[in-house]
Amino acid sequence: MDWPLGWLATYSGSDCKLWRYVHRKCTEAELCREAVSLLPTIDYSLERHKCFQTT
């Protein structure tokens, strides 16, 4: 579970379709989803990532 979350947080490539796929898979897994929900406690959010809003 830890490497997909780390990858989502640090990915700086241009393939946002891949990023959104990994994000979707992460949110489908309970442990990863819980970890993502805790990110704001350390002042970080995946919603800030350039691929989060890209269509």
C-alpha cells in the first residue's frame, strides 16, 4: 500500500491518465483510502496534484 501512495504524491510526469488510474485503485483499497484521508493532518493533499483535476 505504501508505494502507490508515495508514487501518487511524487509523480511529476505528464501521464495524468496513469496517475488517475493509480489514484482510483488506491481509493478502492481501504488501507490506502484511509492513508489518503490522513494526509491533511500533515498539511498535504493529493487534490493539489496537477493531475487531480485534469480531464
